[in-house]
Amino acid sequence: MEVYETEEQQVEALKSWWKENGKAVVLGAVIGLGGLYGWRYYQGEVQTAKEQTSDVYSQVMTTLDSGSENAVADVQAFISANESSQYSVLAALQLAKTQVELSDLDGAIKQLTWAISQTKDQAILPLAQTRLARIYAEQQKFDEALAELDKVTATSWQSKIAELRGDILLLKGDVIAARKAYISAQQLGASPALQMKLDDLAQ
């Protein structure tokens, strides 16, 4: 480390250092501050976009609930415009529900299949999968329905899945397999209606 004998030498040394390094220091400070403010601006913009998406989602859901003539098209347009948002997945679930009520089962299958492909949310995924299985069963596509149930891995859903599997197998005409599924559901902790289903099969 250099030792300077006088203040003048210290000043001269400081000037010399600043001449060599000053630009880099200023540039580093500018970049650092710019990055900080840029990141804060970006976060603000992301939050604003989320709030706007939430507002639009609420609007299109209100339109869907009202049964407006253009409601289905409006929700589909929202989904297409916000494909990377979980709001689009929720919108697809609601649209599928409405399409089932309108007897548009193929349209509902399309929405649920898309929603399943877009989400990893374990609160949403099994819900969409079981709804899809029910629609397949309604169309008497029993093998597709059972295959969809096999994809549900959430532990908390296994009792419901076993009972629904029993319902689908019963519709398919496989009474023995249906009884086995109901018994499995009962062992997992079943719904109050399950014992009635087993009693009906015993008659």
C-alpha cells in the first residue's frame, strides 16, 4: 500500500485513480441503478397485468353466467388472449361446464383437454380430469373415461376416483368390477351414498 507524505500527493493520486477508473465507476452505478429501477418497473407492470387479467376474467364469467348470446365466444376469446395465465384454465373449466349444460359435450371435452394440458395445479388438475371422465362416460366412451381416471394421482382424490370408477364400470355393464371399485372406495373413506350403491348391487 502506498503512503503519501503530503495532502497534495494524496489529491494527485486520487485524481490519477479517478482518471483511470472514474468512467467505469459511473457506468457501473448507472447500470446498477438502472437495473434496480428497471426490475421494480417490470414487477409493477406484471402486477398491473395480473390485475387487469383478473378484472377481465370476472367480466367474462359474469357474461357467461348471464347466458348472453355471445358469452361462449367471449370466454373463448379471453382464453386465447391469456393462454399463459391460470385464469384461462379457470375460464376453460367454467366454459366446459356451460357447454355440458348446453349439451355441447364435444366442446366441453375440447376445453377440459386443453385445461389439463395447461395446468400442473393439483387443485385444478384432478377436477378437470374427473369432469372429462364423466363426459366420456356420458358419451358411452367407457374405456376413455376409465383411462382418464387412471391419470389422477392426487392422494386426496383416490376415494372419489374409486367410486367414480365404480359408477362408470356399472354403466359399462361390468357389475363385478363395479362392486370391487366401490369396496375399494369404501376402504379409502367413501361418500355416504356409497353404501346404498353396494346395497343396490347386492339385490
